[in-house]
Amino acid sequence: MNVVALIDFDPATRAATGHRLVDPDAPHLRVTDLAATRGDGIFETASLVHGRVQALEAHLVRFGQSARMLDLPAPDVEVWRDAVLAVGEALTAGGVREGSIKFVLTRGVEGTGIPTGWAFGTASPDFTADRTEGVRIVLLDRGYRHDVVETSPWLLAGAKTLSYAINRAAVREAARRGADDVLFVSSDGYLLEGPTSTLVLRHGARLVTPRVDIGILAGTTQGDLFSWAESEGLETSYELLTPDDLERADAAWLVSSVRHVAPVRAVDGVDRPIDAELTARMNAALDARTD
């Protein structure tokens, strides 16, 4: 089942004025939209679990941050929130128990100056195997130093843009190497993020994740996970991490909005243990979120 809500914009002010649910099988995007011709836009993807859109406020905050980085009009939070929730309600009414809602803002049709926006909802794949058996990952050099956000802000490191060709190419490279997913490493040797995920490591009773000032996205799901972990008595920390930290970790996970927590069971072809009990508790806590 698919659901689409289009965002309406005032041509004079470029401000969002509301949303409307439309036929998901009808054409809605013009071929001259800069999303299609240049990938010039931003997006977020929120998880829908048992009728609840999860971490929506955090996604909306990050949506606004990405818009500022790309000099796009500031999204009207109320309009976008209403559109996403409407899509979630329609999916739930259609019997979807686990789904995803991707909401997108583009620079619009070239030459008009009027943005384009929509929210697209669909049922999620079955991630049971990823969440229980784990994923095999490879480390790939992203080609940037860890301080790229300071040295070269025009590269938009840390913005969630529609330009995902490199991320998809990295996943295909992982498949060629017999793996399921990727963890990027900076050219000067620091762990970054996956194409669609945040890294979390466990060292004893402490959970750590890479710092967010090194050109990576602040993970919305990882943020909720850390809040839960702290309530369970675990220490949490944001640090500069290296492949040695990953190798020494008692457990490692890739964390994302829709797949949630997937334990890492192999790195570059070398098997590693997974913490099945803690993984199950983490995923249960994420499923139970009310936001």
C-alpha cells in the first residue's frame, strides 16, 4: 500500500499552505523539477509502528537544518507535520503495521522559484533477519577528512540531501564484497556513518557513537536509543572513533529509522559476536516509542 500527500505552496511567497492526499499511482512530479534533474533537495524518513509516527519532531528539526544548509525556504513545521501524520493515518487505516514515511522538499521546477514537496508512505520490508541475525559490513573510505564540515562546508556534509548516488554505489560495492551494508571511514581514519544508518558501539556498560561535528547526520533513532539506554543505567558518549575502537567493541550496531537496530556480525569478512539480548531490548524500546 502506498500513500502520497502533496504540499501546496503559495506562488507569491513560496510558503507552504497545506497538503492534500492524492492518487499514489498518478504522475505528480514534472521532469524539469530540480529533484529529478539535479537531486537538488532534502528529505527525511520516519518510521510508522502500530499507528505511531516515531521521532517525528526530531526528523522535522533535522529537515529544517538541511534546508538551511541548502538555502531552501524554511519548512513550515505545522504543514509538514500534518502531512506526515495524515499519511501515517492512511497507512494505518489500510492495515500497515510497520511502514516508512519519506518527506521531501525540492527547489522546484527550474526557473520558477517555487518549491516542490511531498510525503510518501509505504509498508516496510521485513527486517526480522537484520534485527536478529545481524548484518555483514565493509569499511569504505568516504574520501573526506573528518573535519570536512569546517574546511569545505559547500560539500554539504551532514545535510540529508536527495543526492544519494554515492550512497547507493557504496551499497553495491558492499554486495560485490559479499556484505550487506557499509560503514564509511574518513580519509584520515575516523569512523563516520553508514549510507542510511548511525554506528553504535558497546564497551562494557557504555554505548558510544561518532561525534556529529565531523560531517555526519545526527541520528534521530540513535538519539532515542541513547535516552532509553541512560534510563537503563548505561553510560552514553559521542566520541572520535577509529576502526580499532570497532574491533575492540563488545558489540556493534547500525541504527536507522526504519530498520531500527541491526547488530554487526562481520566486518570486512571477519566474524564478530553479537549481543542478541541487548539488541532485542533495544528494538523493543524503539517499537514502544510514542512520538
